Amino acid sequence: SEIPTLSLLYKLHRITDVREPLFSPNATFNDKISIIRQDITTLEVDAIVNAANKSLLGGGGVDGAIHRAAGPELLDECETLGGCETGESKITKGYELPAKYVIHAVGPIYGTGRRGLSVEELLAGCYRSSLEHAVGKELKSIAFPAISTGVYGYPSGEACEVALNEVRRFLEEGKGEGLERIIFCNFLQKDEDWYHRMVSKYFPPV
Ligand code: AR6
């Protein structure tokens, strides 16, 4: 709740590079969105999303950080899940994390589609599927890392637009009414910069 909303960022003129909007201004939506740069494992939210791989058995990057911070019980639960398809996600408890749940999403490796689905559709699927888990469990807050933009090589600017577009579409469909906060949690300054640069295309100022 100390994390500023997009509405506040616009008010404080923290975001000045206003793009041609693809959607109409919506204060209710802007009040739900935050863009931050932080270690996602420190967030006290209902769910953090993990950028996992198909095995769901851990790895490097944000996946490694989440497993380290959650403790070994997270891996125990992940071992019962039978992996996950690219573009989809599975939910576990958060164990020693401040977050109640972890939603493990498997992003695409840039340049590789699956069964007629493009990398863009697969990445969008990660965001949609994670939001559906959150709504299914009646969660109020969810934080996403920049899925696929590390080891999986998805260009940051393109990935940021896919993420913003899919979250906006989900809200536009009326599916996110119970969600009070959707946080784009970046680790690198360049990724946060991309969100600040592109957000007004999908969530224009009111
Ligand atoms: N908090 C928030 N974001 C983070 C953190 C953190 N603590 N650490 C890294 N990031 P990556 P991918 C950012 O490589 O590209 C793993 O081995 C990072 O800067 O973690 O989806 C999995 O097991 C980048 O912007 O995930 C898979 O095998 C973003 O998280 C594979 O990597 C994603 O980078 C998945 O690759």
C-alpha cells in the first residue's frame, strides 16, 4: 500500500512520455496498477509470480531467488505438480516468503513457439493464466516479474508491451474486479524504464 499507483505516478509527473493510447483512460484501472523496481521476494502481497521453467523444479534468476527465500518446502510442493506447459502457470503456497502464494508461470524462450502459438501469445498466456489463478483464489494483490526477459531472451520492450496489453485486456473483460493491485516488479532499471515509457499506451492518464 506504500507502493505508488499509476494514478499517483501520473499526478506527480513521474511519467511524462505519453504515447498514443490504444485504450481509453480509466481511473479505476490506473488505481490498480503499480510499476516498481524491487526484489520481488520482499513484497508483502497475496501472490508473486515466478518466471519458472517447464519442470517447475527451480533454476536461476528470479526462480532461484524465490526458491531461496521461500525455503525447501516450496520445492517439495513443486515436485507434486508434474511440471507446467509453456504459456501456462500453477499456484503454490509462499512458505517463508512474505507473499501468501507463488504463481509459477512458464514463459517462452524467445524465438520458439508451441503448437501454433506465437511467443507473444505464449507470454500473454503467462499473464492471463496468473491473473486467473489470483481471481480464482479471490486474491487482492499480485506482482509480476518481467517474465522471459532474462535467460529466455525476450526483448524487454516487446515483453513489457505484451504484459501491459494482456493485463489491460483482462481488466477490460471485467475479470479483475476483485484485484486491487497489480504490480509490475522490475529488477533492472532498463526494464522499469520500458514500463514507464510504454504504460500510457495501455493505461493512459485520466
Ligand atoms: N525480483 C524481481 N525480478 C528479478 C529478480 C528478483 N529477485 N531476479 C531476477 N529478476 P529470469 P526468464 C528479473 O532469467 O527469462 C530460470 O533459470 C530479471 O532481471 O529470471 O523467464 C528459470 O528456472 C529479468 O528481468 O527468467 C528458467 O529456466 C526477469 O526477472 C529461466 O530462468 C526474468 O529473468 C526463465 O527465464
